[in-house]
Amino acid sequence: KVSGGAVSKLAKIKVVRKAIARILTVYNQKQKAEARKQYKGKKYQPLDLRPKKTRAIRRALKTEQKFMKTPKQKTKASNFPMRRFAVTM
């Protein structure tokens, strides 16, 4: 934090701060990429490497879970299939 001082000095400080931010950004990106590579294909991943999406989407059932049927539902569907009607004109 700088209070007052020469304008040229303030400009230099800004440039240095931006340069540091750039370096840290690249450093953090590399670190995250390495972590992603390390956890690729594993059963569990750290929370910050998982897809963010939305809270509702994360908590929703997976597609295959959503369309699963209980044994009773399967039996009923096979025993009572949709009826077909022959319509004549």
C-alpha cells in the first residue's frame, strides 16, 4: 500500500504488481494442471478439481439412476404391455 510519493514511483509499483500477478496466475494454472493429471481416472478427486456446475445439478440423480425401475415396475410393465388396437376406416 502506497500513500503519496512521486507519480513515476507509483506507476512502477503498479507495473511490478501486475507482473507479480501474471507470474502467480501462470504458476497456479500449472499447479492445477499437474493436479488434474495426477487425479485423472481416479475414483475420487479433490473438490476444486471437480466440475462446478450448479448446486442443483450436482445433487441431481445421474441419468441411469433416474430411469432405473424397481423389480415390481419391471414385472408390471412386462405383464401388462401397452395394448394395441386395430382401427379400421
